[in-house]
Amino acid sequence: MSVNIANPEGKLGILLPGLGAVATTVIAGVHAVNKGISKPIGSTTQMGTIRLGKRTENRSPLIKDFVPLYDLKNVVFGGWDLFEDNVYEAAVHAGVIDKTTLDQLKSELEQIKPMKAVFDKNYVKKLEGSYIKQADTKMQLAEALIQDIRDFKAKNSCERLAMVWCGSTEIYLEESDVHQTIEKFEEGLRNNDPNIAPSMIYAYAAIKEGVPYANGAPNLSADIPALVKLAKDNNVPICGKDFKTGQTLMKTIIAPGMKTRSLGIAGWFSTNILGNRDGEVLDDPDNFKTKEVSKLGVLEQILEPEKNPDLYKDLYHKVRINYYPPHGDNKEGWDNIDIFGWMGYKMQIKVDFLCRDSILAAPLVLDLALFLDLAARSNMSGVQEWLSFYFKSPQAKTKNLMSMHDIFKQEMKLKNTLRYLKGEELITHLGLDYED
Ligand SMILES: NC(=O)c1ccc[n+]([C@@H]2O[C@H](COP(=O)([O-])OP(=O)(O)OC[C@H]3O[C@@H](n4cnc5c(N)ncnc54)[C@H](O)[C@@H]3O)[C@@H](O)[C@H]2O)c1
């Protein structure tokens, strides 16, 4: 039996707090696709296919033809930033897409101007901007964001909205008392509790307004009991945290392969050099700590050293990020992996991934917005584990559930969820039911 999914009517507004490198790259890319200049490469919703039924049936439609998603022609973008640059100017500044291509999209991009940010330097020490909302309390700031959301929706005649946090990584915060219930959280908003970071105020505003919310950065944002509960109560789907791109993407591709062959790993040293604004923000130890926690959790969950002590008990895992301006957005991620095989013989794998951070992240923003909206139209609420596929630090439904990091298991979960929504048989890859 399939789930009742409402049709994608009218326009979908994608709201992005933080109009920096990633956000401007996704916006420019969608316009380029709509103008026929480019193809949506890297986007599972646009280019991915899904196998249905038995292998002999030869049914593998495009995902976008299988589940009802908004067409890219019906998507509009908006967002907030503490710099007043319009999206064209911000994209030129980010330097991800070449200027000749950006100039072909100039008229569309320069129409998108940021709304004033809810920002506090105490949470992102390296940024200094002036395009910021002023209010006495965090609750008033949340109300101002809610007004922005309503104004955007009306002005752009949107039927539906989705929000994806593309703002900078905030300093490391641990879950505390104010995060436990919505009553305490709202009290904290009124009292300017320092444990409520700006990204939480955006998440609160979105969920209050019934807007699905995804968090592309590693800071807590909606990953606190108060907001998870609010999302459930308000019937809003949410997910996070931290887009899985670059080095962690590679890690979650390689590590499951090693484990599947019962090969041991003695050490995994990862270092990155990058020179964009994100790299500058992460150069601050408090902001890096948030990222480090997100990047370190991955191997532990995939390799399960407690269940495989001979292979992974002594694994030494280290992650470094170094701000190196000459590389700009073109990050270089080095991995040195010390592995061992039969009779303990040592081997090494070296990966040097010359990647483009925002090029890898942009399609994830698009997919998350489209899939979260699909979830909302399918009446799914709370944490969407099937979207773990997109994250370094996937939020699990409950705290005692372990997040899944293995990209192949994540893919299966995502595709089986789509099959479930459409009433198609789930695929187990068992294969015993084929005739010899
Ligand atoms: N690019 C990737 O591969 C990747 C992967 C995982 C996570 N991320 C995360 O995605 C986020 C965006 O990355 P980016 O490369 O675009 O960074 P960026 O520095 O280019 O853009 C971030 C933008 O957010 C703005 N901002 C910061 N705080 C804000 C606030 N409170 N309200 C509104 N705007 C705010 C900044 O002014 C900036 O323009 C970062 O947190 C980054 O860690 C990126």
C-alpha cells in the first residue's frame, strides 16, 4: 500500500540562512540548469535512478519521475546573511563558479538579496558584519524571522517552504538544561540564554512556522530535545547535521569496504587545507571543535571496534583542518590509512582528494530541500533518518539509537523509504527467489 502524498502545487521556496559559498553555488546551479547551461550533476533527486521490483523487470526510473518532487522550474530561493551582498556579488566573492558563467545568470542572481541576519559574534568569532537584526531578546529575534518567512512566502507566492542552514559553523555547545523542553527553550529565548545559538533561533522559527528544516553545519541547531519534540508536535520533518562532502564522504566509502573484507585499520590520519571563509571560521579552535567532533564520530560507528577488537580496537584517528588562503574553495584533503591484512602484514592507502567543497555540497542542499518537502507532503514528521545519506553526523530518531554512517546502508535506507512511500516492494538483495 502506498502513502498518500500531496501533489507539489505552485512554487517551493528554499530558504537558506547563510548566503555564502555553498548557498550561492546551489542557487546559481539551479538557475544554470533551468537555463540549459548545466546539468544537475551530484544531485540524487535529479540524476539518481531507483531500481524497482526484481532485476528481471528492468524497471529503474529516475527518482524525480518516481516520487512527486517539485520541478526545478518551480523553485525560488531566499535567505539571510550578515553581509548585504546580493547573491551575484556573494557568488563572485566566493569564487567557486567562474565569472563568465555567473555573468550569464547575473540578472536572476542579483535579484536575490539577503534578509538581515540573526547573528551574534560570540558564536562565530572570526566574522564581522553589520547587516544584523537588532532586538532586546532572542524571542523577538525569532519573531522577526517568522515575519521574514511569512513575507517571503507571500511576496514570492510560494505554496510551500523548506529551510536549509548554510551559515557558518558556530562554536561548540553541549546540550544543556535550556535545550531539554520547549517550555525551557522558550523561557531561554525570552531571557537571552547564552546556550541558545543563532542557528537554534532559525530552526525554532522554521519549525514554529511548519517549515521543514535541515542543518548543513555541525553545530547543534535543531538537534536538541526541545526542537525535536516541537517538530514532532507541529508535524514538521527535520534532519541534520553537517553536509557529508570531501574527506568524510571518502571515509564513509572506504571504511565500509575495509570492514566488509575484515581488514584491520591501525591508524587514519586526515588533514585538510582550504582557503575559503569556512576555512577561516574553522581556524578558530572553538569553531573547529564543533567540526572535529562531527568528523571523528564516523569511523567508530562504521567499524564498531567493540565488536571487532582485533581489527579496530587500537585505531588511532586524527583529523586536522588548516586554513590556507591560496587554495580558496578548492580544498585538498589528505588521508593516510594504515591497514593490516592476513597474518598482520601492514599496508597503506593514501588518498589525496583535490575537491571543490561547495561543488560537492550544493546538490545536497537542493536534494535536502526537495526531499524534506516530499516528507512534509507525505505527512512525515520529526527526525528523518532516511536523509542520513547527506550528513557527516546524522541525527538519529532517539538519543539511544546509533546513527548510521556507512554510505551504502544510508543509500539503501533512502531508496527503501522512497519505495515504501510509493507502495513498491522493499529491496533486500536476497536473490534466492530467482529461477536457476
Ligand atoms: N562546503 C562543504 O563541503 C561543507 C560540508 C559540510 C558542512 N559545510 C558547512 O556549511 C556551512 C556553509 O559553508 P560555506 O562554505 O558556504 O561557508 P561560507 O563561510 O562561505 O558561508 C557561510 C555564510 O553564512 C553567513 N552566516 C554566518 N552566520 C550567520 C547567521 N547567523 N545568519 C545568517 N548568515 C550567517 C556568513 O556570513 C557566510 O556568508 C558551514 O557551516 C560549513 O561548515 C560545508
